[in-house]
Amino acid sequence: FSPSKVTVLFVLGGPGAGKGTQCANLVRDYNFTHLSAGDLLRAEQDRPDSEFGQLIKDYIKDGKIVPMEVTVQLLENAMTDVVKQAGGKGKFLIDGFPRKMDQALKFEETVVPSKFVLFFDCPEEEMQKRLLKRGKTSGRTDDNEESIKKRFKVFVDTSMPVVDYFRKKNQVVQVIATKSPDEVYKETKEKLEQRLG
Ligand code: UP5
Ligand code: MG
């Protein structure tokens, strides 16, 4: 894709930081297309003739990062569909990706460079509370204490380096994600509008 026609913002933050919740607000107000890498992987996992179903299932339960070829391909396919429909243009929130350096480099090299990263910063204690609460009804195989612990470790060890990489390039818009969803959204809008100009 050409960056003059296709805009990508990466949306990062720990498990339960509120990425999905805030993306839904941004879609409503700014006409973005929201693509959650986790949602795409879960859909692929449930597709009957997927060759990656079992692999994805195992990785997600353990909070491990699915080999990037699978995820990058799913994202690229989804983006292609949207861009085709929209006459060559697109404005995407890519949620929960890239969460490992190799994915970041691969995507920016082979798909399109991102404009910047929207980073939701939230303490583990708060994220754990949210995920355990959601786990009562979500049916997500990784919303339990054991998987959450693994997800947090992978986030710190593997995904924070991605945020730091973009921070060094001055491409991170950071929002404190501890407060209520409405308050977090207010800060998100302010910072986003500043950055988008
Ligand atoms: N909630 C939200 N905001 C709140 C607020 N301000 N105050 C109080 N409650 C708030 O929110 C989580 C919960 O908190 C909800 O119940 C919400 O109502 C409440 P949500 O908006 O869903 O947060 P989000 O950050 O999107 O949390 P999510 O659990 O989706 O984050 P993860 O990053 O862990 O999950 P994701 O789906 O992105 O990835 C899952 C797994 O897929 C990964 O662990 C990995 O195994 C795999 N994966 C890959 O392998 N590669 C990838 O590239 C991406 C994923
Ligand atoms: Mg999410």
C-alpha cells in the first residue's frame, strides 16, 4: 500500500489496557477501520478448514505470540478487502499489533509504514482486575489467572521493546488508561487531534 493513500495507526497497550474499547470510540467518531490482530486470529482459529487453528489455540491460551507470518497475512488480507471496497484508500487502527520487533519490521517493510503508535499505559493490577472480571462472561481461553500472568510477562519482555523502538523515533502518543473509559477517551481524542493536526 502507498502511505499517501493508506494510513495506519498501531494501537498498543498491555492485555486489558482498553485497546478494543477505545478503538470502538474512535471508529464511531473518526471513521477508522478497526482491525484487532487478536480478533483476526480468533476468527481464523474457528474457521473449520484453517491450517493454523490448533496452533493459534495453543499460542493464545499460553499468551505466546503466534508466528508473524500468520498474523501479518491475516492483517494484509483484511486491509486489502477494505481498500478495494473503498477505491484504493484506507484509514486503519491496527489493534494489538505489532507486539514483537520482528512483526513491526516485517509489517512496515512489506505492508505499509505506520503513522504513529497510540499507546495505552495501564498498571498490571488494574489490567488484571479488568480481565478477571471480563473472564466471567467472555469465554476467552486466556482470561484466567494463569494465562493472564503469562500474557503480562510476554508484554513486558517482548512487546514493550516495540513501544520503546517507536518512542525513540518519536512516534508514540501515550495515554494514561487507568481512569474510566470516558475519561481515557477524552485524553485519547485530545492527544490524537494534536498529533493529526
Ligand atoms: N475496560 C476497558 N477500559 C476500561 C476502563 N477504562 N475502565 C474499566 N474497565 C475498562 O478491555 C478489557 C476489559 O476491560 C473489558 O471488559 C472492558 O470493558 C474493560 P478491552 O478494551 O478489551 O482491552 P484490550 O486492551 O483490547 O484487551 P485484550 O484482552 O483484547 O488485550 P490483549 O492484547 O491481551 O488481547 P489480543 O486480543 O490483542 O491478543 C490475544 C492473544 O492473541 C495474545 O496474547 C497472543 O497470544 C495473540 N496475538 C498474537 O499472537 N499476535 C498478535 O499480533 C496479536 C495477538
Ligand atoms: Mg482487545
